[in-house]
Amino acid sequence: MQKISTNLVLGLACIVFALLVAFAWIPLDTDTWLVERSRGKYVVGDSLAPTLAAAFILIAGLMLLIERRSEDTRPGMENLKFIGAMVVIGIVSVLVMRWAGPVAVSLLQGDGEYRLLRDTAPWKYAGFALGGCFMVFSMISFVEGKPSMRAALIAVIAVAGIIMLYDLPFDDVLLPPNGDV
């Protein structure tokens, strides 16, 4: 009988989660598909971003199954600590993302209201850029065991790339967390 390995458990968990998100959560929570045609132009549908996220999680799960090694052990305390650290970094990053824009507006704009400025540069990028860079930088630094300029550069390039792919081509897209504020 084959041993239950960390990669097997985590890979299967990722695959199940991705399939649940893609085929249950997204269809029940969104009204539009990936891309919609409205008034002669294509607009991003509500389900595009979560579907892409589910696809990346599915790919990661499949990669974990393919990369299984014979010396891989059962899930242990080190695995739980790693997952816990990633969850904490994710939560802190989302909080930074959520509050960086409103705080920046109150400090730099004084009388401005963030809700009215959330779709104007540079305010619409403040939370996403700071929270996203913090997330990528913190995760890389945690995995490598130390912060580095390389991790900071990767974080800035990754977040800038996401902004260029999601925000710049579409007039009606609000980067997180601006759609919820």
C-alpha cells in the first residue's frame, strides 16, 4: 500500500477546492460569465477573476500530484506551520489592501472621500499595490528565510503585471478592494 504523502494530500485538497470554486461557488455567486458583450464592446464578467484563480489552484494541485517523491512524508507540524504562516500573511495583506487607499486619501487628500476617488489614479492602485506587494514579498521572504531586494523586485513586477493585465485594458474594472468599498 502506498504511503499518504504531503504532496498527495495538499494536491488533492487544492484540486477539490478549485473544482468546488469553479463549478459551485462561482456559478452561484455571479451573474455574468467570463466576458460579456455589452453595447458593442466586451467587458469583464463577474466570474473572470475567480475562475482564473480557481484554474491556478487546480494547476498547482496537479503539479503537486505530479511532483510526488518517494521520500515525501505524511503531513506534519512543519506543514501546518507553513500553511498557518501563509494564511496569516494572506489575512494581513488583505487588511493592508483594504485600508491603504482610504488611509492614503485621508492623509494626503484631507477632505477627499475615498469612495468617490476609488476609480481614479493613483488612489485606485494604492491598496492593491501595497497589499499585493506586501503579500508577494512576505511569502517569498518567508520561504527563503530572509527578506531580499530580489523578493521586493519580484513583488513589484508581479503586482505591476497584474495591474497591466486587469486594469489597463478594461475601463469598467475596479481592482480589489475598490469594488467592495
